[in-house]
Amino acid sequence: MRPTNNVPAGALAALCVASVVGCSGGAGSSADAGSGAGADAGSAAGAVDTAGRSIADLLVSASATLTDIGVLRLDPFADDVHPDPRQAEMIRLGFRISQDPQTYAADFVGNDLTCGNCHLNAGQKDLALPLVGAAATFPQYRRRDDRLVSLEDRIGGCFKRSMNGTAPPHDHEVTMALDAYITWLASGFSVGERPAWLGRNAIAEESHIPIEELDLARGRELYEMQCAPCHGLDGQGIDVVVGKPGPLWGDRSWNDGAGAARVWKLAGYIRWAMPLHAPGSLTDEESQQIAAYVNAHDRPAYPDKASDFPAGGRPMDAVYDTLVFPVHPLKAKLAVLGGG
Ligand code: HEC
Ligand code: HEC
């Protein structure tokens, strides 16, 4: 399924030339974790936590770009991954699944995304939904479920929503391998500890733009300038040689029950992780306009949305949730623009 209305390859080249910093990357640039978005986000990028760990040691820098897509801080193929070779093999399998679930977890995937498309550098990049240390925070109470969820539950939730598929059983090799990889990313962390870099792909509440006030014409204009060179005018993703983004909307994208289907949540990702030639370069406002444009489009329906948030508190940016918005508040505006 090739996109039909892509921006020509020259546009990407031009964009890279214009952004010298963005495309001059190379593995070296990911070492300077002290610069860029991380610092702006209020993170003490050079700081060391109580256990003596620094973000620079553990995570690929938030300012790393397209050319750093393959860079890893923790390499599952290193010799000393685990003393038990069978356990080491499961850690590697988990890594492979996260990068290519269509091959390694085909039965459970219903779209063209990979875990690594969103959790950049296999969950090892700062301000791009890092998974390093996250295993130490489970089990955790989640409002969406109104109960304690395990890491296995959470992985299953990602399959059902972000991957628009089905949850593999807890004792299935797919769950266990992802569990092994993500738990290995938390080696040395204390159970119950919450690393400072988690949950930072967000827009501060006081900067949230009410959904009704979002301007789709502006969102589209920004999208076409800032995103289309790599994601295509049709949102389906362009092969940029070092990587290929997954579809941002349509039948092969995340479904409408995913976290990314919420406008402010998606904006928090875009704000710090994109555009991949210059992450952190957009404002809170721009990120929200773009997120509104992306989430104005049709995407697969998650059948159990009504069962989410059983104790109330449905998020106000869940534009596809008919219990919050009886009519999708952005779709009609998109139709007026004549976009699709
Ligand atoms: C469409 C983007 C997207 C895809 C694809 C995706 N995720 Fe996520 N994932 C998210 C978002 C958004 C969050 C919520 C992060 C937050 O709340 O700060 C999340 C959270 C998580 C968490 C919890 C992390 C934490 O800090 O508590 C885990 C574990 C996780 N994802 C694993 C996976 C796995 C495994 C896959 C592939 C099977 C996957 N994700 C695919 C977007 C995605
Ligand atoms: C220089 C190329 C480039 C630009 C420009 C860019 N992206 Fe991306 N984006 C990527 C790549 C490549 C990935 C996948 C990364 C990976 O798999 O390691 C990605 C992933 C994503 C994802 C995760 C889900 C998916 O569909 O893959 C989102 C959401 C996203 N980009 C949004 C945006 C938005 C919005 C903009 C504009 C503000 C933007 N990007 C600009 C290259 C780019």
C-alpha cells in the first residue's frame, strides 16, 4: 500500500539542508543529552538521581534526530545481556517484536505500526515515551481501568489500542518476551521506584487549548510544512531510508481508544519527539493544532471505549469518545476544509 500523494523526496532533502543541526546527526550527537528539548522540558538532563544514574547514561538524547534512529543505550545483542542464554534470547525476541510486530507477533497486530514507531530507539529515547525503568512502576493503579494493572496487562492494552489488535495471553511467548525486554530495561531499578523521565511527553495543563478552539486550517498548514515531508500529505508515512513512520490516521493506524487518539496527549508526544529532524522545536500551541488535525481523521474504532474510566473522569481531549463528545468535535471542521 504505497502512499499516492507523497511530498517528493527533494522536499525532505531541502528540509534537511535547512536544518543543519537536524541532519548532521550521527551516533555522536546522541551523547550530548544536556542540550535541546530535554533541558527546555524542565528535565535536569545532566542530573543524577539518588541511585547515581543520569539520563545521559541511560537514555538516547531527546535532541537525537533521524540519523540516530538505530542508536541504543542498552544493546540486547551485547554478549553480557544475561548469564542465562535462554533468558538473553527472550530479551532479544522482545526487542525484535517491538521493532517488527508484523513479523514476530503477527497474530496480535491489526495495523502497520510498531512499538518502536512511538517508543523511539526501542523505548530508550528521552522525551519519546521512554520505557527504561518503567517496569519498576508496575503493578500500578490506572484510572482508565480503575484497578491495579500489571506490566503484562499494559502490554496487552498497547496491542488492543495502539496496535489495533488483540492482547496476547499473559503466558504467551509474545507477552513474556516483551516483558523480558522491558524488565531488562529496568535492571538495577528498585521496585516501586518512578524514574523522573517517565510521563514527560505532555503539555502542561495550563497550556491546554480547549478542543472547540483548535484551528484545523492552521493545524493542516503546520502539518504540511512540518510533518508531511516524512509522513506524507496522506499521513501514511514515507520510507525515509533510515526508518519508516507508521500511518498517523486511517485503517492502518492506532485505533480511537489509544492514548494517541487524545488530542492533548498526542500533542505532548509531538511537542517533544517530533519533527524527527528537530525534536522540541514546536510550541505547545503548534503541537496541539497539529494533533487536532491528525485526530480529526477517521481511524479504526476500539469497541470497548464505553467500559473505560468506570469510576468517571473521562479525559476531555478524547475526541472520538461519544460519552465526552456526542459528535466528533473536529471531523466536521475537517470536512469544511475539504481535507480527507
Ligand atoms: C501509537 C503510539 C504507540 C504505539 C504504537 C505503542 N505505544 Fe506504548 N504507549 C504509548 C503512549 C502514548 C503511552 C502512554 C505514555 C504516558 O502515559 O506517558 C504508552 C505507554 C506504554 C507503556 C507504559 C509506560 C509507562 O511509562 O508507564 C508500555 C509498557 C508500553 N506503552 C508498551 C508498548 C508496547 C509493548 C507496544 C507495542 C506492542 C507499544 N507500547 C506500542 C504509545 C504507543
Ligand atoms: C524528518 C522526518 C520526520 C518528520 C519531519 C516528522 N516525523 Fe514523525 N516520525 C518520523 C519517523 C521516522 C518516525 C518513526 C520512528 C521510528 O520508527 O524509529 C516517526 C514517528 C512519528 C509518530 C509515531 C507514530 C507513527 O505513526 O509512526 C508520530 C505520532 C509522529 N511521528 C508525528 C509527527 C508529526 C505530527 C510531525 C510534524 C510535527 C512529524 N512526526 C514530523 C519522521 C519524521
